Amino acid sequence: MRTDLKPKPIVVGVDPDPDKRTALAWAADEARRRRRPLTLVYAQGVPLPGYRPEGGRPSWEQWPKELHRAGAEVLDGALAFAEERQPAVEISAVLAEGRPAWVLAEQSHHAALVVIGSRRPGGARESFTSAAVALPLTAHAACPVVVVRESEGTRPPGLVVGVDGSPDSAAAVDFAFEEAGTLGANLRALYVWHAPLLGVLDEQATLQECRRVLAETTAGRTAAHPEVELHHEVVEGHPVQVLTEASDHALGLVVGTRGRGGFRGLRLGSVSQGVLHHARCTVITVPHGQRR
């Protein structure tokens, strides 16, 4: 058996704005905590916003050369930042051509995590940057994807994980326990049930079934991660609304990419999409059957 295999890296998508380093800082710190290498990726397909080359606008034939130079400058700045923040971490950089979501999705096949940044929604630019990358990337990634919100001060030292009994949910719970142990955080496991329009015949039986599924999904994980303080909770309401409210008091929110009721072939479920849009903390989406 080979023992010289390198651990899979943590991959982080680099923002061209040097003032937006929250995701890069998170990824560098996570690489140190998990003792993994860090790969910085900058994907380019169009000129950077506001980019004006020396000597005026270049011809179409010059664009690839000019874009490569500008992208290399972005990566050099990001690399210097990461090396200063975590000098003990092995760091490499990749300059790629193509849409960021697809470049990072391809990188995910050889990564432990893919990390990107996201500002709070609220502007036209946001719609064409963070969200435009996060949704397709999360839908097609082969490993967990971390969408890091811009820092808003100190947050409670706890993670929230959404549970619904599906295989995707079980994968999310596994990752949530691992991440909570890595961060030294507690874990709140939430089962959110949504009553149908006509109600349920036996609400107590429904609640009992929800509690059973929640207990079974988390069973065994506490033995593997005794350092993680676990809290169970069954809440009635719409999953996106409940999880979004829970994110207000969490360090991070962990969900599966597709839970119960998902259509075959649709990798990103409505709940995952909803929390990516509305959650107020870092969101981690975990695909079923992810490879370590």
C-alpha cells in the first residue's frame, strides 16, 4: 500500500479585489487546522472590472497576453497574503481560463474542500459575481463547497446542520461533526418539518417520527467525536426560513446538496439554494457520496 500520497488540497477561488480576502483567510486557516496543502485558483475569461492596460486598449489578439498578466498579478497578491497568514502551509497557485464556477467544479474532483467568498446579497454586482459562481459550483462540485460570508464581527462558536434523513443529509452530518471537532465548536442538529396544507392526521406521531430520524442520523457520530457537544432539535416551519434564522446565531451552516423530494439529475435542492441566498453565516454544502 502506498504511503506517499499527498492529502487532497483545500482549493480557494481568489477574488480579484485585494480588499476581499475573507474567503482566502478562512481557507488558509482551515488548511493549517486540517494539515492540508492550499491551492489558490484564479479563473479568468474577461478583463477585470476597470482594467486598462498601459498604452491604451490592446487589440483582440493581445487580450490573452494582457489577461494572463493581470491574472498573474492577482494571484501574486493573494499568494503573498496567504503565505504571510499561514507560513507553515504548503501553498500553490493556478491561473486558469474559463468561467470560475466550471473551473472550480473541475478542481473539486481532486480537492478536500472548495472555498469561495460571498458578499451579502443586495446589489446588481452581487448577482453577477458571488451568486453566479456559488449556485452552479455547488450543484456540480464533487466535494464540499464553503461559501464564506464577509466578516461581520465575532460569531457564536457553534455550527448548525440541517437533517432530513436523506443520504445527502447523513453526509452533511458527518462533515458537520468533523468540522465542529476541527473548530472546537458545538453542533446543533435541526430537523425541520413542514406540515402540508391540509395538516397532519396525528401531529404527535409525526413529531415522534422526526425525532427518531434525527436521533438515528446523528447516532454513532458522538462516539467518533466525543469532543463535540451536540444539541438535537425538531422545529416546525419552512426549512429555508428556519435554517436562515438559525444561521443568525451560528459560525456556519451545513446542508446536503439535495434532500428528500429532489428530482433525479437535479444536484442542488431548493433548500440548499435558499440558504445559499439567505443565510447570514458561512454555508457549507456537502454532496452525497463525496470522496475523501
